[in-house]
Amino acid sequence: MKMKLVGMVGLMVASLCYAQEGNFQPASTNVLDAQYPRVDSASRVQVRIKAPDATKVKVNFWSGPKMDMEKQADGFWTVTTPPQAPGLHYYAINIDGIDVNDPGSHTFYGGSKDASAVEVPEAGATYYLPQDVPHGQVREVWYNSSVTSSWRHALVYTPPDYDKNQAARYPVLYLQHGGGEDETGWTKQGNVNFILDNLIASKSAKPMIIVMANGYARRAGQATAQPGGPMGGPGMMQAMQQMMTTFDEDVTKALIPYIDKTFRTVPDRDHRAMAGLSMGGMQTFVVTFNHLDTFSYIGGFSGAGGMSMRGGPAPDLKTMYDGAMADPAAFAKRVHLLWIGVGTEEPAQMRTGIQGFNKLLEDGKVQHIFYESPGTAHEWQTWRRDLKDFAPRLFK
Amino acid sequence: MKMKLVGMVGLMVASLCYAQEGNFQPASTNVLDAQYPRVDSASRVQVRIKAPDATKVKVNFWSGPKMDMEKQADGFWTVTTPPQAPGLHYYAINIDGIDVNDPGSHTFYGGSKDASAVEVPEAGATYYLPQDVPHGQVREVWYNSSVTSSWRHALVYTPPDYDKNQAARYPVLYLQHGGGEDETGWTKQGNVNFILDNLIASKSAKPMIIVMANGYARRAGQATAQPGGPMGGPGMMQAMQQMMTTFDEDVTKALIPYIDKTFRTVPDRDHRAMAGLSMGGMQTFVVTFNHLDTFSYIGGFSGAGGMSMRGGPAPDLKTMYDGAMADPAAFAKRVHLLWIGVGTEEPAQMRTGIQGFNKLLEDGKVQHIFYESPGTAHEWQTWRRDLKDFAPRLFK
């Protein structure tokens, strides 16, 4: 009887603690068996790190809160954030002034380094998670680029049944990462394969091949133009233009021929799309408008081209991209989809630029889609949603 | 004349500095454009990190030197190591008592976290580097395991021309990572794809499929057994045995059927090999000897089974693995290759264990290959060399 009472009290205490502590679970982005960081159903994130000799420890979410952590008696520092937006959030732990990775989290290449990130689930959203549906493959390939004179690494999503239906040929989406990221971003951060698996299973999107290349294409000796790199000012702009030109050539003269030779594609413009996020969106607009004989679907995720983001002369539809959109009717016949999107919580400059481009297209009666991701910042949940809206519109 | 002299002096000074500083180059494992860590032709590694407020900074190579770094006037800390063995070395930077990643290095999953590593080139060795030869693909696949009741991630190397030669079927090597690593290790750290590309191009190895699964197979609720995990002592042993059993079942009941269904394999024991490093080597010996009807080639890289590494009764060839090797002639007919290897600089316990197993096999006249990697530790250069020796012996 006594034991039973003790047991009941124990249960009550446990239940009280549970209520007080929230229902925190280790993040899906953690390394095997790491208990922190963890997330509760209110989307609060708890971070914990051992730093017994540190004097000041903070957590810095790149697009979210920067908070002081509190030292515990056991040498661990902890903090619980307010509720966060759903999605994958890059973050660092700052120990006495130095940003370091959280050993509990897997790393994801962003900000030009392998950085920590934590996944906050979106209630009710399964479109980007592995479901019990047929799965495609993501293939690492290496192509010998005559443009950069180097072996270049790319990732290629092939849809379920690609290997089985040997007679089938598939349309191709070229999909680019953002600045400071690389070709692994759309799989590791973006879950591109699960998004497509699910869209294909529900017959919302056509089976397609998705090619993810490295956006930092350079000839030997060509300077870098990556964020955080040593360049800045005019040198930075020149380096970016050089990189843009090299990337354009690499995509059209090396990558596309390699893909069309290696995979069972439908190698024509009606079955070729390109999209990208942020820097990749800008690259997409340059490459596709330079090569409208090669692409007929265009997507800009938080990185639509054409708008001057930092002032400068207002763009003019009559002249921009060599006047490709000057005749909206002709453009609508030629380009099957012009798609732009932005998150409602992105920095004002980004929002203003893309909303302004949308207005320019609307005013000019250029057929297009404009999508706003509610409540999300310049982060991966915006781009996952973009892809979910964009991919079903392709190759219909 | 004056300018010319200044120029010459400048050149001399530059040349003197060059000699003094060595010919350091950024490591191939660095993130894009990171100048540190860097390596010179004498295989010395220079590490550099900004930590202006730190009081003590060290670099800890897991299998190499642990050295104090020196603070510079600009807030950076630097150190130059003595010459290092060739290969990929995991390391951490310790800032005031806390091990952190080097933001200049890519991360590699090892020690149960995404850890920094630096590649030290091996003079004259190109067998594990991308060469101008046909390249295979490395494919990410997801299989629904009825054993673990979960979607499991694996990587599959398909040889060059796999997609072209639709009539061809291929033998399969199952290749496992070590403890604290995962299925990405053999590609990211091991360069398995380049090793095989080069061996296949020179006709030293048969074209084959290589399957790399995650060795931490667990049923729901099953405890972990990873190094550094919360378990220890008897609980650790029990968890390891549980994991071993689950892994054995996952490989034979879920993974192999999935691979044989999904890829153009030759699905019989004569065309199926298994090997692994360290923990993966031990797993290989358990799985293959449990299923000699399924496998006929066996490789243990720094992790041969059967020897008690921590004392205990001496193994007996008559009884070990249910007496599979009791009749050496019968065993040699049945098992086409028994291969074990170890690096000469590995910890004494590892060396002694594997050398002892080699002696046991020799004394018992069990046909096998014993390979010692000169000058390398319990690290990836040992296992790359192992694979280079092992793969050409398969499927002949």
C-alpha cells in the first residue's frame, strides 16, 4: 500500500514536471542519440552545451533570436527560445565571443561553412517528410567541365521507377542553392527528394529529374565572389559577374549536355525548367533569359531577377532581359511559367524588391505566378513551400 | 636601375620567406576558399583560428599531435605541426577547454558528431583521387526495413556504364563504416567511388556495386550502443549485442532483398562480398559467418572478428563461428576470400588482436590474406589502402 502511494506520487511529480518542462523531443536534425537541441509542440527550442569555464554563452539563430544562455551548476549552459517559425534554422553557439557549432546537431553547408541547424516541425505538414510512398534516388555525379577545366560535383534526383521504366524519358528541373550554400543544400536542407516523392505519389507533379549543381563556377585563377569571402565592393561585383558568366556557360555548355547524355531526359526546351533560391534565383533569371531556346519554365525563390535590390535605375520591361517580356502575349506563348516567391518575414529589402518585380509584371500584364510564404523568413521553409507550389506547375 | 634592384631584393625576400614558411597550400578538405588549415609538401599542417578573447587554444588531432597554439597580435592563434602521416585526420580545436570545429574545414561524421578533418596528401598516390577516367555514381537510397520498421538511408556506388549496359548484372560488395561514423563515411572520408573508378579503369578490379548501409540498426525502443553514448559497461555490451542482431537481420532480411530488387545484381553468394572497418569489420565477421550461404568474400579492415581484444579465453578455430574454419580445405572452397588488415601505427591492442588472429589463421592453415598498412594509424588512409588491396581480389 505504501509502495503504491509512493508510485502514485512519483507519477504525479513526473506528470507535473512534464507539464512544466513542455513535451520537448530531440530535433530530427540531431546526430544519433543527441538529446539536445530539442523542440516542443509549441515550437520552442531548447539548446544546451557544456562549457564549464566560459564566462558568456549565447545562442545565435541566423534568422531568429540571439539569446543569452544560462549557466547551470553542472557546467552546462541552457536556454529555451520563444516559439519559432517552422522549418530548418541555421544557428551558432557563441562562447566567449566565438561562434561554434553545436556538437548535438548535424551540420549543413550554409554561410560558407558547415553550420549547425535545427529542424522545427510544421504542425500538420508532411509534404517534405519521408512518407510511405515510392522513393526516388539522389545521385552524386561528377562531370568533366570543359568550361571550368575541372571535375564538378552535382546531385541528381531521379524519380521512383526511373530504373524500372527503361523506355520512359523525363523532363528536367535545374535547381540551384543560395549564396554560401552548395549543391548539397536542396537535399540536406531542402528535402527536395521527399517533396518530389510525395508530389509524384499523389500525382500532383509529373515525374521529373532534378539536377542540383554547384553555383560557384570558376575558371582556374578566377576570384571568388562568395559571401564572407575576401572580396568586397567593386571587386566583389566584378567577381560575381565573372562567376555568373562562367556558371551560365558551365550550365549550358557542360552540365546540360552531360545530363542529356547520361540520363533519359527529354532534351528540349519544353521539358527543361530552371529555378533557384536567393543567389540561385538570380542565376536562374540570368541563365534562362540568356537561353530561352533552352528553358521554358523559370522560378525565382526569394531571388527574382531584374529588380535593383540596392537602388539604381528602375527596371523597364521594354528593355530588361533584351526585351524578352516587351510583348507579354508572345512571352506567355514562349515561356510556360514565370514564377516568383518570397516569405512574408524576409528582410524588407528582399520583400520590397520581389514585390516590386511582381507589380512590374502585373502592370505590364506579363503572365506569372507570385507566391508569398506566410510567416517564414529567408530560410529553407520558404523554399520548400516554393518548390511545393512550383513543381506541380511544370511540364503539364 | 634602382627599381630593378628593389625588384630583385623583393624577389629575394619573397623567396626567403617562401623557404622559411614552406609551400603551404589550403587543404582539399577546406570549405570554399578557406586558406586554413593548410599543408606543405613535408606534410606539416598549419592551423589558424580567430579567438581574440581566449586564454588557451590547442589543436587536438585524434590520432596525432595535441599541440598548444600561439596567439598572434591580430587575435588569431596558429600552430604548425610536425610532418603528419598521409590521409584524412579528424581533429578539433580546443578553446579554453571546449572542443570546437574549425570553420575552415568541412565536417565529416566521426566520433558521433560532425567533426573537422584535414586531408594530408600522400606523395605519388593518386589511387583515391578523382582522375580523368569514367566515373561511377553514388546514389542515396531509402529502403523500408521490416526489421527496424523504419525508412533507412543507404548509399550505393554504381560503376561507370551501369546505366548504359542495361543487360549487364553486377556483383555486390557490402561495405560498412566504423563506430561513431555512418553510411556517408566511405564516400566522404574514404573516397570509395574514386578508388573503384580508378581500379575499374585500370582493369584491376571488376565493375561492382558497393552498398554502404548505416550500421546502427535498431528496433523501436532499442538502446544505443555507440561510442560516447550514454551507455557503458554491461549495458553497453548488451546494447551492442542487440544492435548486432538487429543489424544482421536488417542486412539479410531487408537490405539485400531491396538491393537485389532495385539494382541489376547477380544475386548469389558467389557474387556477394562484405567488408567493414573497425566496428564494421566486427559486424562483417558476425554477419558473413552467420550467413555463409549468402556471402563468399569477407574483409575485416582494422576490425577482424574472433579475437578477444580485451583478454578473455583464447579463440579456437575448431569452435569459433560454429566451426566454419575447422576444416581449412573445406573452408577455402566455400569462402573465396578471407581478408584482414591493420595499420602499423594503430593502437597496440588493435594490432595485437589482429596480428594474433592472423597467426591463428596461419597456424591453422586457413587460407587468407593479411595486409599491414605501413605508417598509418586507426584512420582512413589505412582503410583506403585496405580497399585498394581488397577490391581487386573480389569476383575473379
